[in-house]
Amino acid sequence: MSEDYTPMWKSLGMDLDAHDALLGVLGQGYQEIYLAQKNRPEGMGYFDFVMSEVHGLRIKELLDEKKQNRKIIGSYCVFVPEEIALAGGATLVGLCSGADFAVEEVEKHLPRNTCSLIKSSFGFKLGRVCPYLESADMIVGENTCDGKKKAYETFAGIVDNLYVMDLPQVKSSQGRSLLKAEYERFKIAVEKLTGNKITVESLKEGIKVVNAKRAALHRLATLRKADPAPISGLDALLANQVFFYDNPARFTESVNKICDELEVRIKKNQGVFPSKTPRILISGCPMAVPNWKLPWIIETSGAVIVGEESCVGERGTRNLTEDSGKNLDELMEAITDRYFKVDCAIFTPNQDRSDHIVEMVKAYGADGVIHYGLQFCQPYIMESIPVENKLEKIGIPCMRIETDYGMEDVGQLKTRVEAFIEQISD
Ligand code: BJ8
């Protein structure tokens, strides 16, 4: 990090020793997993910089925004519309939840058999190690899976600024009405938080900014169709992870720069791995920073990841928001339409998701799918069985993995992943 941020972290009430330990582990993991890769696009230098300053410069920027009276909203789910936050003059940041922390303390509040993602969100708060969480003026939780829904009841007693958004579970007209009503309620809450009225102009601008971020990632995704793959899955995942907390305009520009570079690579037939390297699509639970375990195992076992059917990936960014509405209601309808297409496994039935997986396999030329389920995540683990059945019926090999954030199973997972890669290489 370029400067000493200790006073800043202290001012946020963070536990400095615990935070140092976390940064130490993060830095080492990044070195071993990211910087050890070969043939990385030069443009990834920007993301290396972002990661080296993830708790430094970006937090300083957010605190500077706060000094200018801008509010920071933290979120755990892709159902929280960034368009509305931006339109109200707030900045939305994703709260990562990708590593175990303060586990003993967490298990005083949550059952042991809770998914790692939920435990991590508690661990970062209880351990006071996340400057994003500590900077947030409002934290948005959502009634998605049962685990999150119930955990937020407890979380409300741990933080004093939790706002809970209700979400539908069925894609019916009633479900859509609920989503629309909840987005209207969120709009009012943002206006109250920031003191700014959301206008047609500000909402259109918010839509434009978020669409541009998504479009840059679509461009990146399209380039990954090439063989040899011009970028590793690990690097593409990182871009998808940074999507959630970087400055939006700078993020868009940086991803587009990488895309320019990848286009040249593709023309020259250059890739990160040799041509004909087995191609994997990952599908399932979101992978938040610094959860790089499975992609790292896959890409050090002789395959390349060509797409992520995940909320930190295509499920989260697939659709753009229509911006042609002429008044606030039309724009809010468009936002509702856009988010109602997100095919999270909390929906029942959820046919769209398996259709999308098949579409993605075809679009990215994947040789097989690895379904990633976090232990104790009922929605995704339940869905993984019909997903596997559907894929195998049409001749697409699929392997289901259930894991957590611990490293104890790395050897065992690597053995399984290697066997799967061998199977799809035939
Ligand atoms: S829209 S996927 S970001 S809810 S892994 S906490 S589902 S038990 S994260 Fe998600 Fe929004 Fe859906 Fe996407 Fe529960 Fe499963 Fe844990 Fe999960």
C-alpha cells in the first residue's frame, strides 16, 4: 500500500491487529494465486493495484465522498439496484463475505451449519476488519434464502443501520408487484438517507452508469469465447468481483482497456493457456473476494474457466436496464423488469437458470460444467441435482462440488477436478 492508512482504519473503529492479519493472508493468497499466473494481460495491472489498495485508497475515496455529504450503501446481493442508489446521490458497494473470520465468535450467533458466505458476513463485522462495512451509512440485507433471511434478524442487533428488502420467491405477477413495491420503498429510503430527491434525469443517469459497467463485462465475456482463451478465469473473476466496489466509471474504462488488449491477443492467436485446453463453465453460488479456491484449483489442474454462471458473473450482470422510460414510474418498471430476470436459486420453480447454463455452455464452447455449491446452501445444492441431470441428458458433463472457505479439502478437490478434466479431455 502506498501510504499508512492506520489512522483511517482507527477512525473507523477497526481492530487493527486482526485487520493486519487479514491483509497479510489476503496479500499472500493474491501473490500465490494471481501474481503467479503466466501470460496475464497487461491491463490486469490495474486490478492488481485495486487489490493492493482494496482497504486503502478505495476506502479513502469513499471517506472523501462522505466528507462531501455523499452516503455509502453496502449490499450483500445483486437484487439491490445500484441504479437507485446512484440516482439518489449515494455510492453502492458490495460487502464481500469471501473468507472465514472470527469463526468462534460467529458461531455464538449462528448455527455451525450455516453457509460460509453468511458466516463470513458476520465474521467481518464481529471481527471489525471490513472498512467497507464500517464506512457504510446503510447496510441492505434481503430476504433471499432462509439462511440470510433469519441471519439478518440477528444482524439487526449487531449493526444499527440495517435495512431489509423483501424479495419474491416466485416469478408470478404477484411476485413482480412485490419486487416493484420493494424497489419503490428502497427509493424512498435512499432519498431519506441522502436528502436528495430522485428525478427522471438522475435515475436515467444511474441506469446509464450501471449499464456501462455491465456492457464492459459483456464485452469481456464475449472475448472469452475465443480459443485459446485470451484471459484466465481467475482474472475474469477478479474483474467481476471488483465490479462491486470500484468507482463505476473507472471500472468501466479499465475493463474496456483489457478488452482492447484481448482483441489484439485474439487476432494474434495468443492465449493464457494453449489452444484446445479443456474449457470449464462454473455454475452456482457467488464467489466473493477473496474466495478464489475452486477457480485456482481448476486452472492449476489443466483447464481454463470460460464463464461464470454466478451472481459474481453473468447471472448478476447479464441484463441491461432499459433506459427509454419518460417518467419515474416507467423507469422504475424497467428496473423491476431487469432485476426480475435474475435467476437466483431462491426462486421456485427456476427453469430459467438451467436454460441459461445450457446457453452459456454452448456460447462459450465449454467442455463441461463444474457446479459450485457452498456447504449448507440449500437453494443451490438442491438445484445442482436437476441441473446435472439436465446437462448429462444432453451430453454435457457436469461435476457437483460442495465446499466451504476452508483449505482442508484442497487436495481432495484437486484430485476430483483433475479426474473430471481428464474425462472431458477425451
Ligand atoms: S441473487 S445467489 S447474491 S441471494 S450461498 S447466502 S443462497 S445459503 S448468496 Fe445470493 Fe442474491 Fe441469490 Fe445472488 Fe444463501 Fe446459498 Fe449462502 Fe447464498
